[in-house]
Amino acid sequence: MVFKVLGCLLIGFGLVDWIGSYADLDVWMDWFGVQLPELLWSLSPYIEITLGYFLINTGNRLQTEATESTPAA
């Protein structure tokens, strides 16, 4: 459950970062004071969204394994 929530938050952050880049909002510099290199700055929304996706998938896999390993009543 925790992985799913973190994944959704990270995807949401990535979307804000992506949309903000078109609205002249540099999320990393304006909110956190971190100056990213140009290549990383242009790829950061995609990295955040991808990591969020993998966290959600990990949460789904862990939940499925826990459900399958629980003995039937």
C-alpha cells in the first residue's frame, strides 16, 4: 500500500514538473533550490513518472504475493 501511495505522489509530482516546464516553472529550482544540469532538467519529469509507475507496480506485486500466500479460511 505504501509503494502505491508513494508511486501516485511521484507521478503527480512528475506531472506538475512536466506541465510546469511549459509554464516557465522550474520546480526543482523554485521549490527546492536545486539547480539540475540541463539534460537532467529536461528528463526529470519522465524519470519521476517512470519511478512512480515502477513503485505502483511493485506495490501491486507485493499485494498479490501477500494475498496468494495467505491461507484460505
